[in-house]
Amino acid sequence: MALAYTAPTWTDGSGTGISASQLQALCNCVEGLVQGSDKAIHSFTISGQTITVTYADGTQETFAATGLKGISSITKTGTVGLVDTYTITYTDGTTATFNVTNGEQGATGPEGPEGPEGPQGPAGADGADGQDGADGVSPEVTITTITGGHQVEITDAEHPSGQTFDVMDGTVPITKYTQTLSAGSTSVTFSNVTTTANSIIEVATSVAGLEYNAISNSGNSYTVTFDAQSSAVTVYLIVTEVA
């Protein structure tokens, strides 16, 4: 029996494989295996462009296998839209390309329902009490009769030891009017106030440092406005006549 070799042609038309004489030698070895020859092939390997034949008796023989080719690498070399291009590089340096078309991105799904509201957290601890404020000084007005007039003494936060001045009869008459500013109210009105062109109008209260916002009059009535207070306040309207 004799094995004959016909040189192949690759499907890409790149040429023939190994030479006829080289593959004929392989066929002869296979033939020897069939006939029980000592030169029967035990195995053969292909590495690059070299074929190594190992015989049954342990000897080896190599053949140059020009024309054989395998895949050296496959890499993506381009993308256009949804199409990726891959390049195959063979061991003989030749290349071939193929395309892979990717699927389009699907539409965004509907928004899921809003989750339930979480439980309310526990109330925070009460803050520390603030430092007590300094004690206030309520103004006190004292009028004492003296020879030929009166002595007025006013004690307030700015004058804790008292401030006094004399009002002589017929010289510097002073008239004091008193009203109560109720808790939560913002104004008091003094009626039937006697004044002249030389009158000086002053306002004092029983709360140290309490300032009034405005004072207005309509004829002999005077109205003094304040910010609303949490407790009742005594308000004094002092009319001083000067020469």
C-alpha cells in the first residue's frame, strides 16, 4: 500500500501547504505504521513552521513546513456605531477582518413607585437652661416738698444712688402724669395734659432701660407707644415748664 500526497490550496487562496516531498515522507511513515515497520510514527508536533516527527524507535526527524499558518492574535481594531471590527493576524503575517454587530440599548424602564416614608426620629434632648439675666432696677420717682418748691429724686439703672433736682415754685414747675401700660398692650394715652409753649415733655417708666417707640399728641392728649410687655408697666409723663 502506498500513500500519495496532493498539495492543498487554502480557502483564502494564499497558496499551497508544505511541499509534496515533505508530506510524502510523512505518508511513508504512516504507511510504515500500517505495515508494522520499525519506523512507525509514534507522534508528531507542529511548532511555527517546523514539523517534528517522533518514530516508534525513539528517533526524530524535522521538516520545514513553509506555507502552514495558524492564528497569532485576534484584536478589536475599530468601532463604527454598533459595529465592532476585529482583525485576525496569522502566523505567516497575513490578516483578515470580520465585523460583530452589537444590539442597541433598550428603552429606559418606567420609574418605580416611591418608597414608604420612614418613621419619625425621636425628639432631641432639651437644651441646657440659659444663664439668668441681671436683676433689673425699676426707676423710682420721689417728690419732696421743700421751702419754696419741691425736690425730685429719680433712681434708675443709670443712677442707682439716685439723681435729684429742685423745682422751685414759680420758677420751674413740674407736673407728673401717671398711667399703666397693661400686659400685652403697646400704648398708653394721657388726657387733659396742661402744657405751654415752653413745656418740656419727658417719659419715664417703672422698668429700667425700657424705651418708648414714639410719642404723639392731639390737642391736650398724648399717646406713648412701646413694644408689647409681658407684665404691666407704670408710665410717667413729666411736663417741665422752663422760663
